Amino acid sequence: MIVIRQGSSLCAATLSAVVAVAINGCDSNQDRSDGAARADAHDHHDRAQRIRPNEGPDSDLPNELRRSFFRAAARGDVQTAKQLLERQPLSVDARPDNEHRIPLISATWVEMVKLLIAHGADREAEDYVWGGNALGWSGWFGRPSVASVLIEAGAEINHPNRGRCTPLCSASSAQAHKPDQGDRQATPADRVAVIELLKKHGGGPQQDRTRPWPIIEGWKDHPD
């Protein structure tokens, strides 16, 4: 089993032993209340465990600004997100302290995903734990509408996570293993739809990685 040591966010809570099969998952066309719950859970992360500093130009932004933008993205609060982007455009990809995802991965509303992409969000940015991009997470959680937006925006259809599992691989594995998503469980129709969408655009089951592994400090399951 993969050991989850960080907080109780929805993604962490729903990724069980089956993640060893399809190390990917999260996000989505869920409503604002679900995004708010995950954003609130983020505040209870173990502060003693720190993710390695970002390497991009957003790494010097104040953590409070990064956190505010991340929460707005997770809640689907487009108005606040727009205001924060006007204040600091680099917020679009900024990860708060103790957060392994960028806002595009955490976003739970299609209109928010569109806003982030319009402001230059990195469609291939990986979470620091599983190494999946936003498309891979949308496949795992069975979100065809979000996957469609990401594909239209040019997301890499066969972006492999650290286990060489593509978005199609993640979607197919989730369909087979039915991970617990609480009240926001994907419907069987959603899972079929996201699989068919990924296949239509050339999705394959596995892909060798050429990227370096995402590194995170303090996690026992990272490959380094």
C-alpha cells in the first residue's frame, strides 16, 4: 500500500491501496461545495511536513497569496480568482506550502478550469506525489467535461504519471476498482464517457516517462 502521510484532503482520503495500480486522480466538474470542503481540509495539513520549494517564478510569492488563490480555485470562486490574478498573474500555478497540487489540479468547476487555462496555467504540471497532470486526475475521478476542456486546450493525452500510467490508464483503473469518492462518486456513465473521450483523442494505456520524478520531502513513497 502507498502510505499517505499528509493531511486529510479529499484526494488523499480517496486514494487507497488501489492507487498502486493507477497512481492518478483528481479533479473535476464537481460543484463549489465539494471544492470548498477540500479547500477547508487543506488548512488542516500537517505543517511539520513541507513540500520542496517551487522552482518556478512563483516561488517567491507570499504563501498567504498562494493559499488564497488556491482556495478560490478549489471553491470555484471565479470572481476572487480573477481579482487575485489581476493582482499577481503568477498565482495561476502557485502551490501553497504543504500542497502538492497546482490550482489547475485542485479546481472543481469547469468555468474555473477554463479561467486558469486562459491565464496560462501549466496543463502538464504534475502533483508532487503521484506525478499526474490535471488530465490524469480528471480521468481517475471520472470527469469528462473537465477532461474535454483540458484536451481542447492541448493537454498531453498520454502524459504518464510516475507509474507510467496515462490518463486513459487511470480512468480505466478507476472504472474497474471504483475508488470511494464520497458524495461525489462518479457515475458509471461518467466513467464510460471519460474513457471514450480519451480513446477518441489517441489515449493509450501506458507511456514511458522522460520527465524527472516529482520530488517531495518527507514522503516515504516517493521514488527517490
